[in-house]
Amino acid sequence: MSMIYLDHASATPLSKKAKAAMEPFFADDFFNPSAPYLPAKRVREAYENAKSEIAHTIGAKANDLVMTSGATEATNLAFSVLNASTRGPDALYRPSTPARLSARGAAGPLNAPPLVLVLETEHASVLRTAENYGAGKIKVKPGSGLIDLDNLKSKITKDTVLISVAAANNELGTIQPLAEIAEIIKSERQARLKNKNPRPLYLHSDASAALGLLNINVARMKTDLLTLSSAKIYGPKGVGALYVAHGVKLKPLISGGGQERNLRSGTENVPGAIGFAAAMKETKDHLNSAAKTFENLKTIFKNSLTDELNGEIEPVFLGPKKRQLANFCPVSFPGLDAERLVYKLEEKEVYLSTGAACAASKGEKSHVLKAAGLTDKEIAGSLRISFGRLNDEAKVKTAANLIADAVKEELERLKNA
């Protein structure tokens, strides 16, 4: 039996178009884009064109982007806005060490309001970075994982500098209302202007999970900082970018030759940028058709799985029905051990996960599902299923059958235990 891959939220294969676009820049056009001679200048031109292509797909310009080694670095760079401001003091806050944070429980002076607010269901790269600044957490609504806008409003203070909310969650696929969040931030900015409070307030969003599935546009979303990742849209791994709105001041994490507007020094990853751009264009061109395909696969999967289980156990499909990424289909079998199901299915070459890869590999319980109000039994029995280009109707039906078989085997094992 051929492999059935149901973990596209974790990683995607490199597309043929992206691979073909990258190949010349590994060996033939290998020149350093900062070198002064003609072949190097041609490489520079190709690199800048790639940045323009990436920026264009999100409604931005090449100079608005800082290329990075991936989403994690982009997010860390975004949070450096807390150390640099276009108004007020140059250093708003210097990160405390984890030890000092755990002892005091907050950044800055004891009991001082946090300068940054993050959604409690954010990816680990956002949460861990935010912890360095003693961040406050915004609640989500039970079941859906949607942001509690009233809770957000209650936690914004005159000192808040950064609010970070992912465009879509990487476990439940919950699509967050960024436009509404941006309106709340706009109101707070107007109040500060009226009160002569010079402290800025920025909106950052991690669009890694949403990039290949939603029409991402920085003007419509009204984000000041946006994290992008190549790895989730059939581009090369180890490549990402940060969109930085005009006037937003950051502190570089990496010093050196001054590349990327002095914000990310180091010789540019030309093949990576070229591949990222090709993947972005391909994804943008097929955005609507891909969403329809995945919604159809999701419906087929849900119906097939429910039919195969035949009432022996009711699968609990997680996340909001109307505000979920088209390719996400997380499901729980309360009372079962999802890790055992993953291992059973691996033997049959069906690959899926129990949640975000970085957490699942450490055996950690999902903070996302916990925040969304799931019980311990529901969390323990949860699988994250995400469809992609490697799937079709036949594979999805086969996967549903094999998952149902594994679930039945586990039910029988527990019955006889």
C-alpha cells in the first residue's frame, strides 16, 4: 500500500515548480548577491525579484519584507519591537532571563502590566518568545478556540505595545477575526492620541498555518507585523519572512554585514527565496480551487469515518464549523490513547499526528485543546488531521477505513483489559 500522508499542517513536500526554480542557484548561479561583478548582480536581481513576488502576494512591497530562516526567527524579530520604538524611549523593555521571570512572574517592575499580549493558543514559537517579555495571555472561547474579544479589550492597558494573534491556529485550524482585532487596536490608538500617550501599539500575526489556505493581505488584515513560512506551502524548509509595516522600528537579532535593511545580516539564502516565491505564486494561483478540494475531502473523510465506526464510538470533530481552515479535520476519540493510534497507523503507512509536531515529539499535552476547554480524555484521544496535495478521494476514504479499524482494535483491547 502506498503512503497516506495526513499531516500537511506539519510539513509539505517541495513542489516541482519550486524545485525547478531553485536548482540553477545551487551550483550554476551560486554567486554572492553582494559581490560587485555582473554574474553576482544577476543573482541579486533574481533575489530581489523573488522578494517582490513574495511581497506582492500579500499586498506589500519587497522593501517591507525581511527574509529569515523560518517562522520562528521571523516571530522573534517581530517581538524585538518591544526593544525599539519610533516614539518614546529607545528601549521599551529589555527581556528578562527565564529565571528572573519565574521568580517575579512578570516583566519589568513587580506587578507591572505586560507590554505584550498573546493568544493563549499560539504556536510554541510565539508563546516561548512572549514568555521572555512576561506576556499576558488572551483567552479563547470554549470549543471553537476563537479569541474572546471582550477578554482582549479588558487586558489592553495604556502600556501595551504588542498584541500577537495568529491568522489561524495550527492545531484546530481556527480562523481568527484579525479585522475585528485591528479595529479594537485602532480605537486604543485613538484614545492614546487623545490622552497624549506616545506609546505605540502594534498588531503581529503568525500567518504560517493560514498562508496557503486564506487570501492573506496586509492592508485588509491591518497587521503591522506578519510572520510568513515557506515550509507549509510546498516551498523549501528553513525559509521565512517578516512583513514590517512602514514606520515600525525593530532591533536586529543577528549583526554582521547589514543585509536585509540591517535587520538580518548574513549572506542571503538565494535558492530558498527563489523557491519560496515560486511556491507563493503557485499557491496564490490555486487558492480558491484548493479550498474547495479540501472541503470536499473533509466531508468525505467525516462521513466515511462515521460510517465505518458504525456507532461503536462517536468521533468528536473539533474546532469551529464555519471558521476553520479548509484542510483541517482534527478529531477526538474520548477515552482512547491517540499516541497508540498514531503508532498503529504508522505500521500501515498512514501518517498523522496528535498535534503540533514540536509538542507531540516531546509527549506534551496540547495547550491549544486545553485552552479550548476539552477534557483530559478528549485531549488524550485527539488526532490532528490535515489534508493537502498528496491526498485524493480514494486515499481519504482508505485513511478513514484504516483509522476506524485502529479505533475498533483499541476499543476491543480496552474491553478485554
